[in-house]
Amino acid sequence: MKQDFDYNKLTPEQKKQAQELKKTAEKYRGKSEKELYAELERIRNSDGGKNITPAKMRAFRQKVAPMLTPEQKRKLDSILGRLEKENSHSGKK
């Protein structure tokens, strides 16, 4: 079931988060899937996996999915799938 994203229904805090997300998305616009994956790996490795856990990745995907195009969703799912697969091999949850 597709959820529609209505910016006007957001709380002020959610609007702030949406603007930050948009700014972050613009930073990575045009990057290849490989480049995006490498950046996520760099972030994840820099903090020992404390901030980018599989559960947080799934929650992030649910939050941003309504704002993404089908192609963006495909790329995100591919990247998150790779990260989750690596986490399952390393024993992280």
C-alpha cells in the first residue's frame, strides 16, 4: 500500500527533519549506487556500527520511501540489502 507524503500535515519538528533529509538527498544526488554504498560503509565503520544498525536502516527506509521515486527506492533497497547481508555475516543486528 502506497503512503502519500503531505508536507503540510507534518509537525514543525517533522518539517525540520524533512528539510534536513532533502538537503542530505541533494548532497548525494547523481551518485552511483556504488558511491552511495561506499559512503554508508564509511559512516558505519567510523562509529563501529552504533548509528547505522539494520533496525535503524529499516526504519529509515519506511520514513523516506513515500518521498522517493521507484528508481530511488530500488537503489535504496539494494544498498540496504547489501548492508543487512554483511551485518548478518558479521553477527550484528
